Amino acid sequence: MNQKNSKKSLKIITVIGLGYVGLPLALLASKRGYNVFGIDLNKEKIDLINKRISPIKDRKISQQLKELKITATSDFSCVKNASIIIICVPTPVYENHMPDLRPIEGACKSIVPFLKKGHLVVLESTVNPGVSEEVIIPILEKESGLKCGRDFYLAHCPERINPGDAKWDVENIPRVVGSYDKKGLKMAVDFYSSIISAPIKPMNSLKEAEAVKVVENSFRDINIAFVNELAMSFSCLGIDIVNVIEGASTKPFSFMAHFPGCGVGGHCIPVDPYYLIEYAKKNDFDHDFLSLARKINNYMPQFTVEQTIKALNESNIFINNAKVAVLGLSYKANIDDCRESPSFEIIKHLQKAGANVVSFDPFVLQKSTVKSLKEAVKGVKAVVIATAHKDFKKLTPKFFLENGVKVIVDGRNCLDKQKFIKAGIIYKGIGT
């Protein structure tokens, strides 16, 4: 080990939350020579990690757990020996879309008994502007008697991770960092520079760093809403939205392709805009544009079911009591992450319409109602492709016809439309 790594190995960091964000970060820090403790409240997850078994279906993480050492625990006392404490807990929304900060508040209150002078606390969880200064600092200061910027330091480095992406991961995605004060900023930038092989951009404040992540995902949400609205329009006009987008993409500037689908899922895009909408509302501003994008994207599961009903009607089948298979439960292809997945909304709308629904996802068998693709399509009147898993994209018209399926609703436009229509299957995509 070189001298640089030898010095780093003496530093202890604690990562709170060992999910899709915290676990890869903890492993990367271990890879870079840090002594890493990971805190999680899920006992099963802790046991798996300490046995070097990944609780997440990810080949890279599974391999790294066999090669790198992190100590998983539910005991927050390990915080006292750390120099850096990184919070990576979920930041969901309530049913009414109001931000739910309880996981962050709980993590902060659990840190307090062990917080000491010189500690750097870094928030990676996505929050709206103002949370660090209005929620986190008051908790840490009041309960500990320490002063932020003098006794301990607080920084925000919003997580950037794309589960299932073979190219971009926690190690090579550029990051932004904001802090309460200059010393904390330098400490945070130095730490992330020591583990990440990509640029680290310092921001002028905590609020700027908080705003970055919300803006990134609101940008995507708005553009997806735009093409989703076009898809619904074009389905009435007889225009194939995918061909149109591919045509527009031939312009080498001023256009960025986004594609429609049966709904927006994941922990970020369907959640983050609400954080900004709500915070702005408290400060006397209404984000009409963001709110409209959320409304459009939230409607897509229902639109998908409407397409299913139309397709069944074309085959003289009523949705009531019809058996329908939903293929795919995770929010994106080839991963097991079901957070905010539109598949579950599709299932709810189908059941509300009277359908008898079965579901199957090879990556999420524990949430599937059947355990194989063959069982999923047995006796069904229609199939809804809700996730573009690689195995689903390979499915042929012959496979469905052999199993008596004559109606396909392709919620991800991932099948060859013309082949299915030519084979005599009633095919409906999202805007195709």
C-alpha cells in the first residue's frame, strides 16, 4: 500500500443507510483505503452484508462484497470513532406527495449522542432546498450542544447513481458539494476527490447543492411528460411517436431525445419535483409547470390500462373478469428496484376495471404473483409489458400465439410492433 493509501486507511467513515446509494458508496470508500462502517436498521440486510452477500441484485456489488471489507451494524455508537458521517437514507413522499423527512430526522437524532468536535456530516439523501439549514442543523445543534461551522461541519453532496447502468456508477459520475462553511466545504471536496475518479464541483451554499439534484430530475420529469403527452395525442392522430422522436434526433443540436412509457418510476424522478413544488409553495411561489408534468406522468398507468381495454374491445373481450398478465414490476429494466414503480399503479387500475391480474418479474419474484413466464401467460386474454427486461424484449409473436395470447400492450415500446401486427396480434404501444 502506498503512503497515500496508508494515511487514508487510518480514517474511519460511517455510512448511514445501506441501500442503492449507501452500499455502493461504502464499498467504494473501502476500495480507496478507508475503514468503513455501515449502519442500517434492517437486520436481514446487515446479516447478508456481513456474510459478504449482496442484498441488492447487482453483479458488481456482489463481487465487491467478496473482495472489500465493510462492517454492517445497527449500532450508531460506531459514529464516535468516525471522522466522516454520511447520511444515505431514503427521502420519500407521503400519499399526498408531501416530503417525508422522518428517515433523515431519525438518522440525525441517532447521530447526536456520538457527535463530537471535528466531525464532518455529509447528507447524500435528496432533499429540497432549505432542509440542511432548517431541519438538519437545528437537530444536530440542539441535541448535541455543538455549533455547526465551529465544532462540527455539515455538507451536502446529492447522490448520483443509476442502478443497472454498466457505464456510469458511483465511482465515475461527477458530483457537486455544498457546505455550511468554507472549512466544511474543503473537507467534503477533499473526501469525495479521494474516492471518485470524476470532477467534484463546489457549490456556493447548501441550498445550491440541494437545488442541483431537484433540478436534474425535474428536467427529466418535464421532458418525459412532454413526450408522454405527445404519445397520448399521437395515438389519436395515427402518428408513431417513437419514429417522430428518432427523426427529431437526427438534428445534431437543440434536441435531446426522451421516450414515452407507461409511467415514471424510481426513487428520484417521480419524487424530487414534489420537494421543490412544496418548498416553493411555502415561500409564496407556485410551480405550475412542474405540477403539470407530475400530473401527466402520474396519469400514464391509467392511460396504459385504457389502451388495454381498447385492445380487448377490438378482440370482443370485456375487461371485467378478463385475466391480464403484467410483465415487469421493477421501475426500470434488468434491476430489482421497485421504488415508485408504475407497474403497481397499472395493476390497481386493471383490478379496479374488473380484470383478474397476474404479475411476473424475474428480478422481483418475491412480489410476483406467479413464478414463471409460462405460468404468467397461461390462460390470459392480454399481456401488458410494464418493464423492458431483456428477457421480455426477446419475446416473439409465436410465443404469445402458442399460449393463446392475442392482445399485447407494450408499455415500454420495446417489442417489434410490425412483427406483432403482421402475426395477427392486437398490439398497442404508448404512442405507437
